[in-house]
Amino acid sequence: ESSYASLIPEEGKKKVSAHNPAQSHDLLLDFEATLLQMFGLQRRPRPSDSAVVPQYLLDLYRLQSGELEDAPGHDVNFDYPERSTSRANTVRGFHHEEHMEELQADGSWPTPLRFLFNLSNIPEDELISSAELRLYRQQIDDASSDPQHTGEEGLHRINIYEVLKPPRAGQIITQLLDTRLVRHNSSKWESFDVGPAVLRWTRDKLSNHGLAVEVLHLNQTPRQQGRHVRVSRSLHPVPSDDWDQFRPLLVTFGHDGKSHPLTRRTKR
Amino acid sequence: SPKQRGRKRNRNCRRHALYVDFSDVGWNDWIVAPPGYQAFYCNGECPFPLADHLNSTNHAIVQTLVNSVNTNIPKACCVPTELSAISMLYLDETDRVVLKNYQEMVVEGCGCR
């Protein structure tokens, strides 16, 4: 505890004299080593310029640490996932390996669309208890967007599958994990429970062949296909640079036994 | 005198403020939030087992106690007695974002042990 508790090694409590930069540099190295050891990191991360912090994880941090109590202006459009976080002390965000997306022979997009997530950086001692796949729906402005409109025009069915075997000749063997019927008159994030698949890949060490997402427009008007749910950068009619913030996000909730769960804290 | 007493109190074991500012040490490129945090630390003397001023009491029991202290026993140390956690949002070595709860990051209380 003493090594963790007083993060500043003994020397830190004496006045670090300005004319001895070597001492302060050593002090910082000691402090950094202590911090990295607690993070379970071998070396200090050097994030690349392309690193993206999903807004969802930033909002989770603010809700959990009580920071949002001080910043009422910032509205968070989801409820804190109490159930998932009550059993987890670690939340990780994953984007899919975009370079592994496969087009069909005729250049069109397969449906369902397959997403591969590389979960290899989850430590062995971290037990995943739940996982969610978050997809962003972009509102489509047309006649059916009128909230009073109840026809089938604006309805889409989103199916989430686990891919059970490596795809062969464009065919994939899947099993359904979650499904939802949505109307395209609003923009919002949808969260799907993919915990059973992620637990098979992490806890049971089964092969991870990825997830598959199928979006069916109910009355099959081709005009609407692929426009409402943001599942691929190039599928979106208007190429936009907000893809990094609106691309599919896999979130895992795990516990490594080293600290209390991420239950919400009131600001001290 | 009050002034003298004030100085004496400050020397005893207690919690001292210590704000760890991640941008000061260049870690704000991988630690997304918080920008820093109040870590605190414990420092000060532990006039344990008996406070020195007791020696001025001439009561037999106190004198016996004061003079029976084995001076070879090391003094008690000023250490954290109560700690709390903070959660941190950071980028790991693979550019992935992690939100994690860390135990024993903030010193809430100090004591002589």
C-alpha cells in the first residue's frame, strides 16, 4: 500500500531543489514507474495522432466521477449503465478493423456487414462481464419522418449476429445476438447486447470471427438501404469527417480484481 | 504562547496537499481525464508513545511511564490510514481508450503507525 498510497516516493516530500534537475527528473521517473505499474502498462503509452477518444467513454467518465454535476450544460443522451458498471472496474472501447472490410465480387457491400474487433489487448486477468455494440442512426428527412407518421416507410430492422465460422465464398455462418425495430425519424445511438459472443471469445477462448450487422428497410425501398445506420465510412452518401466519432463502437466491461467497481461517485 | 503552540502543531503527522498535474509532467497526451488530481501525502513527526510535554508532569505514574519507554524501539511512522479511489480515462499502448477505477490513489487520512 505504501508504494501505491503515497504515489510520490520519499524524496518527493523533500523540497526538490531547482538547481538539481537530475533529482527532479529521477523523481518523475519513479513516480511515472509507480503510475504505469498501477495501470498494468509495461511502458508509457505514446498515442498516435489518429487516436480517437469516443464521446461515449468521455461521458461515462464524467458521469462516473461526478464531473457532470458541475457541468449541467453538457447533456448526456444515455443512462449510466449501472448494471454493467456495478460489476466492472475497467471499461474498454474498440473500433473495428476497417482495413478488413470485404466487398463482394460485384463491388457491392455484403449484407450482413461483418466487423472484426481485435480484443488482444485485454489482459488475461481481466474478466469481462458484459459488452455492448453501439451503432449510430442518422435521421432521414422525408415524408415518413413526421413523428405522427406510423407507416412502414420509416421502419428499419437492425439485426446483430455473431459470426461462428470464417466466411467462405461470401457465405457466413451466424447466430442472432440482438435485434431491434427502429424508425428513421431521429438520430441517436443504439446499444446492442453482444456480451454472450465477447465472453465466448475472451473467457472461453473461442475463435473471434467478428460480429455481423444487418439493416433491413422494411418495405425494401432500395433508396433507403444503408442510409440510416452508420455502419461503414463509404456507405454513407455524404463523405464526412465525423466518421471517427460515429463509427460502430464495441465497449467491454471487465474486472481485474484490483479495485472497486465503477459505481457512480458524487463529486467530493 | 499561541504562536509557539501553532508551530508545534504543524510539525506533527498530518496530511499535506499535493496536486499531481498530468500536463506538468507531460502525461496529458495519454491520460485523457482527469487533467490532474489531489493526491495528498502524509508527513510529520510522531511523538508516540508519549507526548514530550507529559515529561513535565511530576505525577509518579506518568514519570514511571515516561521513563519506562524503551528508547531502542523505533519511532512510529506517519503513513496514510485511509485512502480512496479515482477513475481515469487514458489511451493504452494500442491507442485504445480505457476507463479504469484505481484504488488507493488519494490519501484521505494520515496517522502514526
